[in-house]
Amino acid sequence: MAQARGRLAKEPAPQTVPVSDLPVEVCEVALNTGTDSSSGLAAAGFRAAKSLPPEWHQSHAALYHKAFAGCEQAERTRAEAKELAEHAAATAQRAQQGSTAALGQRLQAVHFWKTELQKEIEDLDAETGLLAAQKLRLERALDATALPYAIATDNLQCRERRQSPDLVCDEVERELLKETELIRDIQELLKRTLLQAVNQMRLNRDHKEVCERDWSDKVETYDIDDKCGRYSNQSTNIQFHPSSVKFKESASTPETWAKFSHDNIYRAEQEKLASINLRVLIDNILHDVSRDLRTQCDAVNEAFAKHCEELDDTKHKLEHHLKNILKEIGDQEANIAALKQAIKDKEAPMKVAQTRLYDRSFRPNVELCRDEAQFRLTSEVEALTEPIESLKKKLLESEQSLANLEDTRMNLEKEIAVKTNSIFIDRQKCMAHRIHYPTVLKLAGYQ
């Protein structure tokens, strides 16, 4: 190579020599001189198409110089390409390491807020569970007031069904009215408190859902960033995404991103505090309600005890008269049954006589004769018709008598029912039902 550089130190001659630069040489052709000469003018055309030896050497020298310059340029290009590749590799490695470190820091930030959100979700869920237990107490207490209210209103309604002279506005009715008014007020209070608890639980769940969506986004983001942090140049699932370099207009900043989760947690804390205060209020309300209801219940029970003994004597007298009427009704029913049987016994002979007359009406021509048998059959029918009509008339009279007895029986039973109803209302229904009045624990919502 050194020898080649020494030999080609001078500028190589151009491959083609311009005509203007060549000296004009006048050649005199000798006829038949020398061993290389040709005789005659026939060889002159061959010499004009050939280059001279200097031109041949210059052409090769130019080709050598071009090959040497190409190798030298290729060597410089390779060196520059290697240096550029090494620089690009180092730059890419530093950029990838920086990105991986940034992803790691981002994972820590996402994990922090994810943990805070998860804790807040668990706290809200626990608080909502406690408030749900208080709401269940309210529902139980409200359901428990349904039985006292049903008992009180049923007592009033049943006592309204008493008939004169038993329909009296007494102390029992006044205490029952006071009890129903108290229960209605308590039910309204419990319903308002229950609605408040339902709204608070809805707010708790709404804020929990907001935190859960934020937490879910954090989990998904953590998984995505963790997957991105694990990518390497040797990963098989990487590819080009030129459009991913652009920022989306809806993208948040680190400040707004952190503020979003902070605000969600702050609002959830506020709702949790409101839920705690509401639980304390519910506990106090249930305690007062159960005490007031039991006090009024005892007052009503005391008023019922004095009214039941005044109804028994009249009821016994009415039952004695009813017993006599029932005996007479039984006798009359037996008489009616005997009359019906007597009428039924006459039906067969009547059918025989009428059938005979009917069949004899089909005798032909002159045979249709009013003979003795025809007159006897007609007399038999008339003889049977008169007692049957008498029996039917007596049956109607007996049935009317029985109806009158039944009316009297119904009137006596009605009077007895008035007394029985009054006794049943105050003793059997009202006082017996009030035994099932809810306990204090049930009215407080514990059962």
C-alpha cells in the first residue's frame, strides 16, 4: 500500500486526452521500412483507431487512483458509522435507563396513592357496615312499632264495633287514642331518621365507588407501568408505535393527578365523619323511643282491667231464653219433616191414578168410554188432591211458624252477640293481644 501511495503521489492523467492538448505530429510514412511497417496504404485505417501507450498507462493509473480513493472513503465512512453507532447506543442506553428509573419512581407514587385509596375504601366499607347495622336497628324498631300500632288501632276499631248501650267513650278509649298518637309520632321520627341513614349510606357508597374507580385506575396504571418497566431490548412483544409520542389533550399533570386522589380521600373522610355522628344520633333516638312506648302501654293495660265484668250477667239471661227457643225450633223442624214425608207418601198413589187415566185416553174409537172405571179413577184423583193440598197448606203454616221462631232466635242471638262482642273486644281480643306487646329490646331495634 505504501508503495502504491508513492507511485501515485502525482495527479493521475485523465482517461481521455482532449484533442486540443495533443501536439500536432506530422508523420511521414516510409514505404516498406522496418520490420513493423506495412507496404502500401491499405494498413493506414487500423492505426487511426488505436490509443497510444501513454494513454494506456494513464487510463490504468486513473483506475488505480479511483480504487484507492474509494477504499479510503469507505474506511472513513466505516469509522464514522462505528463512532455514530456507539454514540447512539450509549445515548439510547442512557435514555432507557432514565426512563426505567422514572417508571420506577412513578410506580412508587402510584403505589402510595393506591395504598391510601385502598385504606380509605376499607374504612368507608367498615363504616357503611356499622351504619347498615344501625339502619337495621331502625328498620327493626320501625317494624316493631307496627305491632303496637296495630294493637292500638285494632282495639279502637273493635271497640267502635260495640253496639248501644255498650258503645261508651271511657278511659280505655282515651288512653288508646293517646297511644296511637304517640306511635304515629315515633314512626314519623324513625322514618325520617331511616331516610337520613339511607341517604348517608348512599353517599358512603358513592364516595367508596369514586375511590374504587380511582383505585382501579391506579391498579391498572401500576400494572401497565410495571409491564413497561420490565420491557427490554430483548423483549419479543415490542414494536413500533410512532403515534404514541404525542401527548393527549386530556392528559393530566402530576399536580392535578395527585390532587384528584387527595380530593377523593378528603371527601370520603368527610362522609365517614358524618356517618359516625349519625350512628350516635340513631342510638339515642332508639333508646328514648323504646322507653316512651312501654310507659304508655302500661297505662293502657291498667285501663282495660275494670270494664270486662259488667257484661257477663246480661249475656247469661239472654242465653237462657235462646235455649228455650232452640228447643221449640227443633220440634217444629221435626213437624215440618213429617208433613213433607206425608205429602211424599201421597205422590205414588197420585201417579198411579193419573197414569191410568192418561193411558186410557188412548183407547180407540168407541172404546173411549166413560165407564165406571173412568169415574172411579177420577174420584180417586180428586180424593188424593184434597188431603195433599191440606198437607201443603199446613206445611206452609209450619214453615212460617218456624221462620218466626228463627227470627226470634236471631234477635236473641243478636243481643247475645252484642254482649259477646263487647266481652270479646275488651277481654279476649284487646287484653289478649296486648300481651304480645314488644319488649324494650325489640322496640330499641336489638331483636
